[in-house]
Amino acid sequence: MKHLVLIIEDDPALQMILLDNLEMKGYDVLIAEDGASGYEKALTVSPDIIILDLMLPKMNGYEICSKLRSNKIDTPILMLTAKGEETDVILGLDIGADVYMKKPFSVKELMARCQSFMRRVNKVEQHKYDFGDFSLCIDQNRFFYKSEEIKLLPKEFKLLHYFLKNQGKALSRNDIIDNVWNKQKNITDRVVDNSVNNLRKVLEPDKGKPQIILTVREVGYRFNMPHD
């Protein structure tokens, strides 16, 4: 599967430069021309990297970065700006940007930054996930709530693992089928929905108002990591 880069930039010339270079490196690329649409795309398409301009119509880069981090979205953010004062750089990094590049910048350096981010995305697999009062132990194939083991069906265990690996990302039903059911052709959206509902029965305090496995309209689902 190709990695997806979301570019939130209102300069058409810079859009094309970034698009051409990223596609040459094999990335899928999505462009948003203003801050508001860029923020919505960041929430719904689950990019692997966000290239974010600071000065944007409708919502500036600082606002987008801050709101994404507030929503527990940890996607790497590379912020582009004509501003280069130390206070601006510090502010951008303080609110959650990973890299701050001043225009004009080196395209080669930007591509190197993207490759570095991808190494983070492809980091070594975790063997245990602790979230809220739950623990998922991958090596032992066991799931616990407050130290009491809960039995999950094999596909439910694998689905929960997939959600945890991709927490905060909007996942389509096709993504889930490809990764949990290994692209089986006889698996329908209803099968996915039933497995999600079974997990909700275990995880959600209020089954009628899910707070952990959220439905993303016209996309699929997003896993919000619960806290103690």
C-alpha cells in the first residue's frame, strides 16, 4: 500500500512542485487549498504525512496543527512558512509541528524529511497495548480488562489490534477487510460492522453512544484511544 501525503497549501505553483516530487518518489498525494478543507481531510483520509502551510485562508496552520494534536492525531506534520522568526518557529513546534521549514526551502531536504517520517510510520511493531483499563497482549494472544481476561474471537482480536495500530486514523471498511480479513472476497461491509459492534459491547461504557470506536460517515471507523 502506498503512503499518503496530504498537502495543505494555497499556492498553486508550490502545490505542483510538491505533487510532482512526491509522486516521483511513489507517494499518493492529496491537496487541500484552504485550511478548513485541509483540516477535514486530515481527519477523514488518514494521511501518513501532512505538509502544512502556515498562512492559509479559512484556518491557519497553527490552528490546524493545534486542533489535530488536541484530537490525538499524531500524524507527522511538516510546517511550511515564509515566517522565520525564532518565536514563530518555537510556537509551531510547541503546538505539535514536527519540522518547521522556511520558504524558499530545498525540495531535496523536504523529501528527506518525508522519508524520515515514513521510517517513523513503519516503526517496529508493539507487543502490548495498554489503554484505559484494557490491555491487548499480542505475543500471548490475550486481552484483559482490569487484569481479568476477556475472550475475543480471532478476527475481533485482529480487528482490535488493527485499530490500535492505527489509532486516530479514519479507516475505510475496505482497509479493514484488506488488513483483518486478508482481502477475502466474500467478506462484506456487514461482516465488518458486526465485528465492530461486538468490540463496542466490550469496550464502550455506553453502547448507544460510542466514544472509542467512532463511525466516520461515508468512510468507516476511527479508534479514539481511551484514557484512565
